[in-house]
Amino acid sequence: MTLSEYLKEQGVDDALHSIFMTLKEAVASIAEAIKISDKGKAGTENIYGEEQLALDVLSDKILGELFKKNEHVGLVASEELPDEMSVGEGEYAACYDPLDGSSLADVNLAVGTIVGIYKTDTFVGVKGDDQLASMIAVYGPSTTMILTVKKGVVKFQMDDKGEFVMCKSDIQVGEGKMFAPGNLRASAVREDYLKLVNYWMKEQYTLRYSGGMVPDINQILLKGKGIFSYPGYGDTPDGKLRILFECAPMSLLMEQAGGASTDGKVRVLEKIVERLDQRTPIFIGSKEEVKRCEEYLG
Ligand code: AHM
Ligand code: MG
């Protein structure tokens, strides 16, 4: 089943369908951009400048230009732009991290795109629960999209013609011993986080941490178990990851798959976005693990 067929089967409106067609085009182009930039590393420094930055900017440009062409999208916000940007009259709004974990691209580790879809004329004041859909794309050995239109979670894989074909339906996250402990630096000053990580180690959880939130969350969704954590500490009590561009779209996917996501006290999807770059601590994955995080850190 293709992405288009799936969306029609789910009864999404023409506008949202068209937005996903734009996304599929963007993901295919970004996948190509990543490949070319790796190949050209030795000889193309003059054109691309600092490579990671070039890839971030390029991915951002690809998404921005394609959304501008889509009549249903009126507003975009990107992790790479200083402010939200009106792009037309459409009632839909898209926010995205065009290439999350881009510093991993030069060592050929997986990177990803994160997108949240809303109906709003400003992202200030929205909360993750307001999303109508969300998606992560992973650029690894294959290019894949995991998405939700709030009717469960499904995975598509790009074929050689740039078509996205469903390869997993009804993705479910249950329980199991796998952990991706982000920002371990915090455990040097936070006794509670150290205790939590020690619990996972003593219980012989499998460590699966890539340094990219997209592949890490992708893994939890596809293995159907595990926990990803990124607490704050010291001068950055809210950590590094942004609600709008990273945490809300991921949290919608996780909850739709039967998992959970919290900042330690509050569901991430309930948190109001007061500033576009607002950050939040996040503990996301299997329900029981998220509960454990709240118990240890709340
Ligand atoms: P980015 O948006 O600048 O790429 O940063 C986000 C990434 C996440 O994918 C990952 O989980 C996190 O940064 C890792 O951060 P750090 O290496 O600082 O622990
Ligand atoms: Mg990011």
C-alpha cells in the first residue's frame, strides 16, 4: 500500500493528503542531498562551506520551498529559522526540524527529519495535543517515514522511484529492557538521574543510544519497547530538546503507539509552547518506564 492509498483509506481530508505528498517529496530530496554531500566531501568545500551547516540549511530550504508551493499550508516554523513564517493562505501549519542530529551525517550515522502538523495561524500558544499529524523520517541504510494521522502509527519505506510503500502497520510500544540515556552529563550533578541510570544498568537493560533522537525514537517504536531520556541540569534545567520541533511530534507518535512521554511531571503534549525555541526535559517510550522516570525524577 502506498502512502497516498493509506491516507485515503484513513479518510484524511484532501489538504492533509496533499501536505503528506509534499512531505514525501521533501524527504526524498533531503535523502538525495545527504548522499550527494557525503560523496562530494573532499572536493566541494567551497560550495557547501561547513558541511553540517550546509546540510541543515539545504534541508530547511527544501522543506520551506515545497511548503510554500502547497496551497494548504499558510505557516511554517523551522528549527533553522529565527521566527515562524507566513507562506500563504492555507489553514494548515507545519513545524519542523529539517535535519535533526546533522552532526552525525559526516560519520555516516543515521539522521532524521521531524515534522508536526497543526491548524493555526501562530505556533505561540499551541500544545502538542493540537497536532493533527506528525512524522519522523530516518535517513539510514534505507529512507523511511513513521507517521500518525492520530489513527495509530505506521511505517513507510522509500523505493527506488521515490514512492513510499507501507512496510509496518499498527506499530505498538509495550514493555522491555532497552534504554537510550541522553545527556548523561547530568548524572554527574543529579543524584536522581544517576540512580535512574544505575537502575537500568543493574537490571541489565540493553543500551541503544545513537546520539540522534530520531533514530533512537525510531528504534523504540520499531522494537516496540524502551526508554529515551534527556533531562536538564544546572544552567539548562529544561535540557536541549525543543517542544515544538522535536518533542511534541515524537510524543504524539509515541502516545499513538501506546507509549508515553513526560517532562518528569507533565505530559509533554500538554505543555503550552510559549516561545518557538522553548525546551523541555523529556522521558519517552514504554509506559512503565516513563512512570519509573517520574518516580525517580518527579
Ligand atoms: P540538533 O537539533 O542540534 O541536531 O540536536 C538534537 C540532537 C538529538 O537528536 C540528540 O538526542 C541530542 O541532540 C544529543 O545531544 P548531545 O549530543 O548534546 O547530548
Ligand atoms: Mg534537532
